[in-house]
Amino acid sequence: MENLRDFFEGKKILVSGGTGSIGRELVHGLLRLNPQVVRILSRDEHKLFQLKEELGEDSRVRYLLGDVRDKERLRWAVEDIDIVFHAAALKHVAFCEYNPFESVKTNVLGTQNLIEVSLEEEVSVFITISSDKAVNPTTTLGASKLLAEKLTISANQYKGRRKSRFSVVRFGNVVGSRGSVIPKFIQQIKKGGPVTITHPSMRRYMMTLPQAINLVLKAAFLTLGGEIFILKMPKVWIYDLAEVMIELFAPKFGFSPKDIKIEVVGAQVGERVDERLFSEEELVKLRELDEFYLVSDKQGKPATFTEEEFLTKEKIRKFLEEWWEAKRGDE
């Protein structure tokens, strides 16, 4: 934390998509590290207002209404900025699948716009927030995030004499983020069920919001340019998650666990039963730094592999209890 505080203190920072689940928590994390200014860019006026109410009066914060699709707006947003965290994205598989042109405009062209104005301004660090769905993508969302990753890493070749460093952080499923599986299951349990899963063998990597923010902040501090940072994280069988959540939360909402059923509804378009953190091609450049994997040829030791860790039901329950208590404490 001391190293992070020294690194971020006095810096001018832009967070695109700063009112989303990740962006909002990132803003909170940055403000604890005493930057000179944090500019929050969002296309959602109401969420900017909500975040302003949440943060209260803080002279370090600027609220910018705008869209990453609008390059001229980004030029004003990035002026005199040191560090850019790019969290703005369309992220729901089904909506991206049925609105592919919109996905490209935001996830691909929006990323290009922000990279280009950041090169113009010669920012010191640029971090794009990506997803494990970018690995061997089968959906429009995954393909658009893969292109966003490629554009970010390739910016290191475009920068010329500039000292800017462009890197990526690749997330698994972030527990409690908007539209993710745990809030969805909570709402279904609240209504008495059924809890719906798309496939009985579905499994996903899981990380908490604090882990996600820690990964982003440390990536900005550690990057030499061109890395993809990936947290070492466990997997969860979604069926196990559903069973544990019913057992844990049904009584909280006045139901008996045995009365709430699990219903298999079939996979969404392009949805995979399993996800991967990196591709076969990336294995050649895979490295380790403590709790991270890196796709990099600049730093880290060669990665060593063990079997993927799956959370037991006992660990899932403990994990959920801690998440629920933290969530209640924040409300």
C-alpha cells in the first residue's frame, strides 16, 4: 500500500466508465491514495449524480458527462492526465450478441478513440479492463474485448518517442458486479425461485470487487508496457453456487431451501460451459508475479501450473457470508 500511495499521490487520473460496478469501486480506491484529481467519465447522467451524492463534496473529483465514442469529448477529458483506467464497455453477452454494431462502436472504436487521445496527451500509464471472455471468443462481446486488448497492447508500438505504457487487466466474473450471477440468484431467491442456470456443468472463475480493484491498481504500478495482468483465481461450479445460495439465503427471505428449485434453462447464444484465463498461444509468454499471471516478455518468472482450484461448497458458503456482510455494511 505504501508503494501504491507513493505512486498515485498527486497524480491526475481519468476513469472511463467510472459509474459502473468496477469504475465506481476503482474511484473509491483511488481517492484513498490521495491523487490530485480523479475525472469520472460516464454517459449516464443519473449515475454520475448518484456517485456525486455517494462521494459527497470532494475537491479532487470531477464529473464528466460523455461517451468514449465521441473522440472530441475525450480530448477534453484526457487533457493533462497522467493515468487512464479504461473501464467503459458494453459487457452483457446477450445484448452484445443482438446489437453487434453497438458493441463494436463502444468496445472497439471507443477503446481506439481513448488510446489515440491518450497518445496525443502522452499519458504515462493506460490500463484497459478486459474479461476472460476475450480468450478464444465465441461471442460478439468476447471478440470485441479481444480487439480492445489487441489495440491496447499494440499502442506500445505506435507510441514512438513517448514514454506511455499501455497494458491490460483481464478479469474473471466479479462477485456482485451489475448483471453478474450472484445478484441475479439473490433476486430469484427473494421471489421464491426458481433459480435458473444455463447448463448443469457451467463453471466460472470468480474474483471479489476488492481483488479486482487491487489487480487494477497494482497493474498500473507494476506495468512496463505491453502486459496482460490476470489474477490467480479459483473456479466455481455454478450448480454448487446455486445450491449453497439457496441454502444460505432462502431463510433470509422467509422461504425454506427445499421449496426453491433449480431450473436448467439452456445456454445463451454463444455462451460457453467453461472459460479460460489465457489461450494456448499465450502460454509461451505466460509469467508469474506473486498473485498474478502475466502475458509478458518483459517481467516475471515462467509460470508453473497446478490443477485448477474449484471452491468446495464450504468455501463457497464462507465466501458468500463474507460478501453479504460486506455488502450490508456498505448500504
